[in-house]
Amino acid sequence: MRSTKFAVGVGLAALLAVSAACGTGGSGGTPDPSGAGSSAAPTPGNPADGTKTPVTIGFHNLEGGAVSLPELRNGFDAGVKYVNEQLGGINGHPLRAIDCKTDATPESSVNCANQFVEQKAVLSVQGADFGADAMLPVLRSAKLAELGGFPLTPGMNAAVGDAYFMQSSAEEGYAANLVQLKKLGASKIAVVMVDAPTSHQSYDTIIAPAAAKLGVTTKVFYVPAQSDWTVQSASVLAWGPDALSTFVAADGLAAIPAFRAAGFSGYITAGANIEIVPQLDASVLEKVLFSAPYYLPEFADVPAEVQTDIDAFTTYTAGLPAGGSVTQRQTGFNIALLAGQALRDFGAKTDPLTAEAVHAAMATWKGAREPFRTNGWDCAAPPWPGTTACATGNVYATPGADKKLTPLPDQPVDITAVRP
């Protein structure tokens, strides 16, 4: 069964949690200048030719409204600069981005779509936009494909053939929790979720079927927002679980200590809210797992090929103001480089590039390794059916005694066993 309605709630929670994980370091990804679809270290001395006609893309992102994520744009701009200075632009042509800010209203997103069409963009790129579904009729009529990191809205999550997202799907995120916990030896997993219709749908259509395929026992506990976690932890632990899968990002800082105080010593998945790590004692954080769509700057001991990505990103964001969200910048940088990679790949076959040509080519686009990751993508075969995700895999890490996050072995998580 295909499920899309829950994507907004899950996407918002994940986005806000990741947005809060500011960190102090940097990381980044650099697709292969050869166009082979894999990351590589910077290759100095390969700038775009400023005398050639630019290749134009549109970039829409929440900025200036109730939810404002300017660091995503900052990272995206740094990525575009990297593409133009180090990767030869788009087969010699400079990459130009139309910057369009949205405020989560459908009207603002439609305005961006119209701008992209009027200015002859060949690709629409999303940072984060909760009004993006309203763009789809305009984009479809112009044969303008959408590219992004994570589909925050149900329409984009289901717009197969028109939209493509380079992180794993929200559906996969739920299932990956169970896969990772089973790999660590869990067999009786309590699933703790905020009591909302989307949570019920996600448990019934994704988590419960995945648990059955894995052969693990689960029980869901729906909790109100801003719970009394002393009471809630006692109720959950009375069932006798050997692991906890929690989806309560806003309450993570209260929930995890409560479970530990109640005597639970097993593994707990805590989502992407890495910002709580410095606020908790190391003893509380033992066996607490945090997840991310790719290797983050807070992670220690990253694979060597990802370290080259981190070095490139650090160089190109070094001039940004201190104190901003490095993780948001990383997300923007990542999608800028992937947009550049796609257009280089397609431009090698179709010159000049057009929106219609890019729209057609996206359907079969694949590559060997994404920036910040060790695995690749394939837009012709969505890892979770019925979604617009081109990639698979979440990276899990746990804090050590020094609170540095160390990725677990065998990352990203392989969800093949639970895929519908």
C-alpha cells in the first residue's frame, strides 16, 4: 500500500531536528568532474567558460516566513560556486540559479514556479518548501522536473515521473529503524510515536509490515505532545521491550533521560535531533542511536572517500558567518552538486539543454556515489515503491564517552529485506 499523507509531519519533524543540529564543523560532497556520478576531491583549475551561455535552474526555499532556513540557500550558493569554479560548470557553461524565497503558502511556491518557467530554467531545485505541491501543475505543464533532497510534502512524495529526491524516503526511514535495531540483536521493540493520524497510518502501513518481515515483535505507544515522560516511560517499559524506536523529536531531550532513569539500558533510536547530545550525560547517551541521510560533520571516523567531500565543503563554506546551521548548509551544498552532476550528465547527450530534455533524462538517471555517502542512486528504480526517492540508506551513529558520534558498522542501512 502506498502512503503519502504522513510525509508532511515526518518531514517537518526531521527537518526541524536536523536544522537544530548546527555543529561547528563542515562537510560536503563533490560529484566526479568526469560525469561518472561519483564523488571526488576538488580539481583546481577547471572553471566554467564565462563566455558561454549559462545553464539556468530555479531554486526555491523557505526563507523569511514563520519557518526560515537561509542556511540551506547559503550552502546551495556555495555548491553552485564550487560547480562553476572547480567542475567546469555544466560542460563548460556556467551554472546560474534563480533564487526564489517561499513562505510555506501555495501562492509563494506557485510564484516561484512561474518565475522558473518565464526565465527558461531547465530544472527546478528545492531546498525546503512546504507549499511545493502547488507548483506541480505549473511544472508539469512546462515539462520542468523537480529535484530535491527530501520530499517534505505528500504531492512531491508521490509525483513519480515529475519529481526526484536524493535522500531516502520517509517510508524507508521508519523501516530502517527496525532493521538497524534487529542488526544489534533486538527482537522486542517498543515504537513510541506522537499521537497523530499520520503516526497511526505510518505504524499500520510501514512499521508493522516491516516488523513482520524481519520476524521481530513490535508494539506501538502513542503519546501526547509534551508528555510527562516519567509516566510514559513506565507505561512503555512495563511491556518489557529490549529496544525502543522513538519518533518524538521535540521531546527527545526529556524522553531519553526518563527511559534511562526508569532502568532501561537497551538501544534507543532518537532520530536526527543530534543537538541534544551536548545536553545529556554520556551515561544517558550510551546505546542511543542517531540517524541522518548521509555522513554529518559531527561524525567521527567517516569513510575516506567521504572525507574528501568534507574537505571540499569546508573550503567553500569557510566564509559564511559563524553560528549558522552547518547541517542545513551541507544539505544545500549537496543538492547543488547533484543538480550540477545531473545537468553535466544530460548535457553530454543533449546540447543545448532544455527543460523537456532534462525532464525525460531524469527518469533513468543513476550514479555510483552521492556526495556525503558511500552508495549511489537510481531514479529508474525508487528504493521504496510509489515514492520519488532515487536513493536508499540512512546512516546511524552513536555517541562515545567523549560524545563524538561514531557511525555504526555497515552503513548506510540496507532495507532490502523489508521493502514492499
